[in-house]
Amino acid sequence: MPTPDKLATDAAVAIMLAEGFEEVEALAVADVLYRAGVRADLISVTDARHVTSSHGIRVVADRMLEDTDLSTYALLFLPGGMPGTLGLKATPAIQEEVLRRADAGELIAAICAAPSILAELGVLDGRHATANPAFVKAIAGGGAIVHENPVVVDEAVITSRGAGTSLDLGLEIVRVLLGDAAVDEVSRAIVRSR
């Protein structure tokens, strides 16, 4: 994603892309962040900058994971999609960063199937969370207190249900980073009803 001309914050978001990621989940969130003036970098966990989504759309990542220090980002975002979620889960650097952030109380967001990664790593144990209906059992098995809300925030962990809740997730990340006024401004700009 291009860096917004006018940044509203120094905080940046790392959006992790594996082969088979859900493009709406990744790119709708990236778009909302851009409109709010938040830098969001698309980071490939593969061996190439071109990453193909679960629906065959090729996206060019901004950065390669091997050249990126994830700890410098305010928030780590894991989009869902299959087999993208499995690709993220199988990436040791993702596992290590999720655990480091959980221990440090730093921001993590996951949507659709990706909250199952957090559950398997023990991050959702005793936390309020949500996921795609097909992955609710997986997060409950990891100790999550499951909700059906579009987005659930439990301290530094933000989870969301799926492609249809991507804008909600993006706006919640904006709220966490910039506050309610920024959410209202972006919501008006994208003609978000509610």
C-alpha cells in the first residue's frame, strides 16, 4: 500500500500475506487505514513479493518478511482465508511475534480463520474473541470466550468474523490507534451506514 500523503500517526500496521489469503479481509482493512492516515505495509511471508489470494488475485506486497522487523509495528494483522491461514500458522516468525506481542501486551488483530492461530498459541485462553463460524470450535478449544459480534476487542487482542466484517475491523483498528473522531471521519468518507 502506498503511504498516505498525510500521516495521522507514526504507528504503522503490518498486514501479513501468505498464499491463499482472503483479499477482502486484507485489502479492506488496508484501505480503511490508508483513509485514516495510518501506514499499512503488506508483508509477504512467501519467497516472493507477488502473493496470490484465495480467489486468484495477485497482490504485490510492500515488503518481504525476511527483511522486516515486525516488532517495529504498532499492530500485527493476520488476515484469514484458506490456505492463507495455514501459511501464516506455519511461519515460525509469525508464531514468535504473536507470542512476543501477547507477552508484551502489544496489539494483534486476526480475522476469519486467523484467530485459530492465536487460539493454538494459547493467546485466546480466557479472552473474549470471535472468528468465522467454521472456526468457532477451534477458538473455543483454545480457551476463548466466544462471541458473535462482528469485532471483539479484549485488551490488545482484536478479532473479527470474516470478509463481511472487514470494514468493521478496519474501523476498530483506527479507533484503537486514533480514537473515535477518526472513525467518524473515515465512516463518513466511505459512506458507512449505521
